[in-house]
Amino acid sequence: MKKIFFILILIFISTKLVAEANTKDKILKNLRCLVCQGQTISDSNSDFANIIRSVVDDKIQEGLTEKEIYKFLSEKYGDWILFNPPLKNNSYILWFLPYLLFVLGGAILYLMIKKTLIEKK
Amino acid sequence: MLSNLGIISSSTSLLISLFLIYLSFVELKISGNQIPKKIYKFSLAQLIFSSLSFLILLIGYVFSDFSMINVYENSHTTKPLFYKISGTWGNHEGSLLLWINILVIFSFLFLILNKNKNKNFKIFTLIFQNLLISIFFIFLLTNSNPFSPVFPVPDEGLGLNPILQDPALAIHPPLLYVGFVGSSIYFSAALAALISKVEAKSLATTLKPWISISWFFQTTGILAGSIWAYYELGWGGYWFWDPVENSSLMPWFLMTALLHSVLVLERRMGLYSWVIILSILTFTMSVVGTFLVRSGILNSVHTFANDPSRGLFILTFLVLMVFSSIFIFFKYTPSEKKNYRIFSKEFFILINNWFMTFFLAVVLIGTLYPVFLDTLIGEKISVGPPYYNFVLAPFLIPLLFLMTSGPKHKWVSSETKKFFDIILFLSSLLFLIIFFVIKENNLLINLILLFSIYLIIQTIFDFYENLKNRNINLSRIISHFGFGLLIFFISINHIFSVESNFNVRVGEKKDIKNYVIKFKNLETSSGNNYKSVVGYFEILNKKKLTKENLKPEIRVYNHPKTITYEASINSNLFSDTYLTMSNISNSDIFNIKFQKKPFMNFIWFSVLLVSLGGIINFFNRKKQI
Amino acid sequence: MKKINLIIIFIFLIFIFTTLYLSLDNRKIYNTEDIVGQKIDEVELTLFNNNKTFNTKEISNYKFTLINFWASWCGPCRKEHKNLIKLSKNKNLKIIGVNFKDNKTQAKEFLKEMGDPFFILIKDPKGKQSVNFGVYGIPETILVNENLEILKKYIGPLGLKDVNEIRKIIKK
């Protein structure tokens, strides 16, 4: 039991500590090219992507943080431009449902095992 | 003429399928254990006619017979022969015909190869499988007919999208179809097993080879798709969590859970319901994936052209299939004694199923959420790689740990094995060495590295131990070894990938980290069906003092009129150098994307190792473990 | 126990399938037309004819302003231009033009040939300024009031219906 607990703690801590080296690339990979079919601004060769790359460059020079750049762009273009959906009213289910299901699955499993253990006795 | 032949051939196969269903129902009432020769003969005829249909379409493509609208829309006389052939299944209607052929082939093979003594079981499997075949044939002939004629016959076709003209993309659909369309046979067999009360071990022995084969092809099919994306799409990545990619991954999770469960079922009774449910779910998820990809409700670089009527047909079929399966399951499921002992093999397989179902749920939620949100509330959001990576990556740690320690437990025993053993010690040591070399400070990635090393070392030890005891469970060892390597190399690749996006003119050069990139010159060139502008670049590695040359292209195709950006890739053993270029309109400036991607070949190789386990399992059928 | 499971599964599945069915009809292509109600940013734009600046703050001096993004190389911009001329006759409305990624000479020729409805002409040769307005293609047109609030967004060329709609709004 202890080792499972230990591992679980490690998992939750590690999800908090995701650091990234190159911010500009990270941002460009997180933005959707609005005029392409499912490409990021980082990957796309369209004019729109070129312009946005330029704008992100400028904003970084101006000192905006990553979050502020996302806010700026999503205000203008909608949340659809962000590949990492921000945690808002319309995305709580998206972000929390998986963990809920995981716990639910674990609970069902536990109940199944417990039942047979009792039967055995 | 070909058009008519194709329609006749398909219709004949459809009629035979319906007749087979009728014959089967008749046969159910007859006692005895022999399936009459009539059924074999008609099954063979069904196979012949459906193969003939496919062949006819293929001939249409090879000889550019534009009297069929499908060939007209998707082919062109100047296309290279290889791509004329693969163009047959590179479109919705043609690939649907391939779908049906796989259904028929598996139906026939199951009939003649399966050695199960229960006649009703085989008959019911035939019935369910042929229901699937018939419905898909009806769909093909009424809604998505590749043989539809067009008059007057055009001189020339519209051509196939050039990014689909790639060898990996050519084999990717056939591989995947043998995978998830092949899962139809154990879907049918599972329902049949419920009704005809096949007992556990018999079912496991029957299903295992089919599950192994479809799992192998699904794994290699996904690999082919990733390789295509990497070499052809020009962004340097191999997995984007794109909805179409996800549609191939979701059945894979279920197949993996099913494969593990059926291995247990061979020895113990406990997972009977799991095997049935997973068999039903795998094919169901395949149909869900087909629906998502062909209905047009998802936005992706891979989708086929949109047509909501297709979506409606597939959705209706899906609903009928799901509700029928549920009905049959709840009516016929046996009440079984479940005796799961904690820390037994079954226990760990159940844990594995829990994880696989969880991964499936995450991918399904991520894929469907934007659709649901937009439909129900009218708001549009995107769910991309950051979401999947964030939610899934941490769970790799317990998964890797369980893959390592799970198999160590014996079948019946409920003792807990020692946690701290020499293997963990060795792995930690190796990890620490690597840690001090790479100096990565992200805790999550380090943990993933640690546990993947643990899995790798453990499987190597298992291999030697098994050799000693002459007790080879090679398939598990190779697959788990491959999986450990895969996670390890994906992590290393992620840490050490270099990417740089910059603007440059001919003759200029740019310094990026340890590299100097020189834009030497620009030339025009042409190929079979395109004209191109080629950029010649020299990359100097300042540390190793090596030079390499790369020549990315901008290609203009005429049929259809498209521009593609061809990446220039030097695939070396330990690292790939990747260069793409595009030009900024109304200027002589080019936008260059330079990438260094380490261990790509090791990533592909790892997936091959994983799939190898499946094939070994298939050939190991006779052995008693 | 089993019955309840069945019912829960049924309800869940019906929900999923109904939503999927509804989504088949609802395949709107992405556009930003619904991003209204926000205020436009206060940015410094560059005038076309000289290099003086124009701050969007000054839009608060006018009751209604139409900001039109166009270029001489854009076909649909040609189509909608006469509608802009029509609207420019309206005393309640001031039209600001933003020349997007264009060649100066060609832009001037375009206006000479088709007429100039623009009260103020801005140049945006790199297309970066237009990002402040959420523009992702041209032609696009935004209707703002004196509080800098976006009242309407038009993606694509302005048609007669749009012209009438604008006229109705600016009458108030």
C-alpha cells in the first residue's frame, strides 16, 4: 500500500513542475493556425501564421508573459486559437472528468476485489 | 463497362451475404456438429466476388478509367503507377470497399481455420459477421459507391492530393484496416459465444490468434501513419493528438487490454466478461472512429471530404450495433464465480485494463469535448497536445512500474514480492548516471525516465532468467522491453530536440546553438507531376566539425493545384536533421525551420519491437506455457 | 443491481448519440463573428499618406465608426467597395480603412479607380496591426460605437443585407 501511495504523491507533485526551456516555441506550438486544417502556428507556412509569429515575437520583446500573450490572442480570436484549453466554466468537465473516471474505475475495482476476498473467508 | 461490372460484382457479394445469413439460421435448427459444405462454398463465392469488386476498382485506377466518378475525382494519368494503385483506397468510397473486403476475408478465414467444436458458435459468428458485411455493402451501394458512372467520360482526372503520394501512407490504411476492421471477427465471435454458451478456455484459445493478429497490424498501422506524418507533413513531429490519429489509437487501447485479458482467460475463468465486453467494445470503438473521421464533424488535416449523409448512416448503424450488443450481453451473460486474488496475475491484468480504459477515456473526452461543447452550448474551444500530454504523461509512471512488477507475481500466489531488489537498484544507478549527463530538471520527465529504465532492465533480466529455465514467454518480454525503450527514447527526444524558426535570404547564414546554417543557393527543378524550388543548405556542426547538406523544396502540383513544402531530412542513426522552408509572399525572404531530432530511428524501432511481441504470440499458439 | 446499471448506461448512450446526431447538422466553419461586445484596444496606428500616427482612442469622438480591412489584391474587396462608398454617404458613420499587406502604389490606384470612402486611411504593410482587431483574413469589417465597443463583425465582403443592417443600427 505504502508504495502505491508514494507513487501517487510523486505523480501529483510532478504535474505541478512542468518547466519548459524555449518559451517562444512553446507558445507557437500552443496556437492554432486559424486558416489551416489542424496545424499549429509553429508548423504552418501560411501568411496568417507568419503574421502571428511576428506578433508573438513583438509581444515577447515588449515583456508580456506567456499567459498574457494567450489572453491577448484569445480575446481577439476566441479560445479556439489555443490548443491548451484554459480552465474556465466551459472546460471544467474537460479537465476534471478524466481524474474522476480514474478514481471511479479504481473504486469499482476495489469493490470487486473486496467482494471476492470476503467470499473467500 | 467496368462501372457496371463493379456494381454487379458488389451486389452479387451482397446477395450471397444475405443468403449466407439465411442458410445459417436454417442450419441452427439442424443438429449435429458439421457445417454443411454449402456454407463453405457460398462463403468462398462471397470472397471471390468481393475481391473481384476490389480488383475492378483497382484496374480502373491503374488504367485511369475515368468513366467511374471515383477514379475521376481521385486520380490522374500522370500519377506514378504505385500511387495510382494506392489511390484506390486513398479516398472514402475506395477505402470503404477495402473495409468490406477485410470483413469478408476475416469471415471466410474464421470459418475455415477455426477448430472450435461448437457448431452453433461458428454459425452465429458467421451470422453476425455477415450482418456487418451486408450493412456495409448496402451503405456502399446506396451512399458511397466507388463504381458510380459519370457521363460523358472526362479525359483527365482531378488527381490525388500530393501529400497522400507517399509509400508509408500507401500501406497505412491496409495495415490499420486489418487491425481494427479485423476486430470485427472477435466482435461477432464474442456475441456468438454468449448465445451458444462457449466456455472460457475454449473461447480464449479460439480468439487469441485473431486478437494477436489484429493487434499486431493495428500497432504497425499506427507506426506507418506516424512515419508518414514525420517524413511527409513537414512539421517534424510524429504524433499530434489529431482526432483522426486518436481514432486509430482508441481501438488500440482496447485491443491491448483485450490481448492481456485473453491471455489470462486461457488459464483462469475470471476474466470472461472482460474478454466479451472488450471484444465488443473494440470493434464498436473502430466504428466510432470511422464515424468521427468520415462524418465531417471534426476539423483535422487528415479528414476525408465531408458529407453528413455518411455520418448519419454510420451513426444509425452504430446505435443499432451498440444497443443490440448490450441487449445480447445482458440477456446471455453467464453468472460466473469471480475469484480475484489480490496480487495475482488476474489482479494485475485488471489493473492494466483499468489503465487502458482510462487512457481510452482521456483520448475520447479530448476528441469529443469540442464537438459536444460546440453542439450543446455553441462555444468553440480546441483540445490539443498540451491537454493530452498533461493528463496522460503522469500516468505513465505507475503504468511502467506495474508493467515491471506485475509479471513478477505468480499466477496463484498472493504474496507480495520484495519491492527493493537488485534490479531497482541497478536501474536507479543507471538513471542517476543519465541524470547527471543530461541535467534535465523536470521532475515528471525524470520519473518517466527512471521507470522506463526500470522496465528495460527488468525485461532484460527476465529474458536471461527465462533462457536459463527454458521457459520462454518471449512475446511479453519483447513487447514490454520495446515499450520501455519507446517511452525512454520519446522522453530523450523531447528533452534534446532543437527547433529554430527564422527568416533568411539566399547567401545569408544563421547561427543557432552549435550549428551554422548557410543558405547556399536556390534552384528550380521539376518532377513527374510537379515543379519545384529547391533550397540548398549547408549545416555546420561547430562542436563536431561535421557538415551536412539539406535541400528542402517548395513544390507546386497542378493536378490538383496544391503547394507542398517538402522537408529535407537526414536520418542518421542517433539523430535526424530536419529542414523545411517556405517563402514570405512578396519578398525574397524565406522562412526556415531547422530541427534536430535525436533517436527518431530508435523510436520507430521500439514500436516495431512492441508489435513483434504480438506476432510471436500468434505463432506460439501451440505451446503450453 | 444489473437493472440499474442497464438504465444508467442507456441514458448515457442516448445522450451521447443524440449529441452526435445534432453535431452532424451543426458544422459551422470557425469564424469570429460572435466576438462582439468587447472594446477595441487603444493602439497607435500609422496613417497611409504620411507617417503620422492615429490612436484608436479618437474613435470615441464619433458616434459610429466602421473599420474596414482591405487590400488591392483582394477580389472580394473589390466587390464590396461600392457598398462602402454607399455607406460613406451616411453622416452618422465614419469609415476607417486599414490597408492590409499591400503595395502603396497599387493601393492608391485601387482607390483612384473605385473611389475613396475612407475618412481615415491606415497602412498595415505587415498585417500585424490588424491582429489587434482579431482579423484573420480580408475583407473584414468591424462596426464600433463611441464607447469603442464592437457592435458587429462582418467576415467576408459586405453585402446589401449587411449594408441595411448597418444603416439600421446607426440610425439610433
